[in-house]
Amino acid sequence: MSRPEFSLLILAGGQSSRMGRDKAAIPFPGPQDPPIIHQIHRRLGEGARECLVAAPETYGLPARRVADHPAFAGPLAGLLGGLAACRTELALVVAADLPCPEPQLAAHLLELAAADPAADVVVPVASRGPEAMFAVYRTRALAQLEGAGRRGSARGPSMREALALVRVHEVPEPEWRRLDPVGASFTDCDTPRELAVAVGLAAGRREE
């Protein structure tokens, strides 16, 4: 199956308080390399109709900057702001602190979304739950999530709560591990220690 038309939406907002510096701008995997957000674009941007960055800047990428949804907070604000700006039905959504996304897994998620038009979200599920920050969303989910947020708390639902409000196509762990055996796509960099783990993972890939 050919890859459907999609937008790449990178969520790069937040304070990066646990890291102590802007995670999206950290050179990765080494000090002479491009920043994490550029690595994400390089790995996932091929074939995208457009790239959107939910952040105060685009970090020099060939992308459109989109503002957070004003009625929400946290990652959901960036997600909804991005979905509102998308020019395609499908958005491949990835957080800017996931430096090792697997392109083959991303392609699989897009293919599943094309094959299941009833699904609002196609999301891998790991032992800790749905990996909502590396998933494919249909832009129509925006209306459902906005409405749910207005009925909920002032900050709106969490990402996990949001997934309970839409039709989700879950990708079980045995299925996605065939394309991403070590779960590299979900290795985040919230802290310096986690960044070191991701650097080691990237080094192992280079040696293969």
C-alpha cells in the first residue's frame, strides 16, 4: 500500500524544566550534530505534504509554526493547534523530545490509518499505555476533543484522557515491535539521564 498524504506535526512546546534547556534544540546525538528536532524532521519528513511545528519558533526547519490552542494546556494544546492548521486529513504527530523515531513504524501507522477510515487515531500501545506522542491523528478529531475539553476541567483532558474520547485503532506491542524492536520511537529525553540513554541507542544504530 502506498503511503497516504499526511502532514508532519512536531510538538515542541513546554518549559523543558527537567532538562534545564530547550530539548528540541539539543544537538543529537553529539555536540557537532543537528538539533533533535532536525533529526526528527530528517527521519519522518520524507513524503510529507507539509511540516508544522507547535512551538514559539520553527528552529530553522522548512515548516509552518502553529500556535497552541488557547483553551488548553500541555501537549494537547499543541496537538489541537496543529490539527486545526493541517492541510491534510492525516497528521503524523511526534513530540520533539523523541529523537529516535523509526520511519518504518511511522509508515505502518499511516498505512493503518488509510486502511481504517473510521479510526480517529492510530496509536502504538506499550506496557505503560498508549504512546500518544508518536501516533497518527485525523484532523476531524479536533472537534470531538475541543467539545470534550469545554465540558471538562479548565485545562482540558490529559493526552490519555483525550484518547478515550475518540475512536482509537490500537497497534499492539508484538505488531509494532516487528518494525521497532527496542521501542526507539518512544525513547524520550525529559532529563539528562534519559538523553544519555537515547544517545547510546543512536550510537548502537550507527554501529549496525
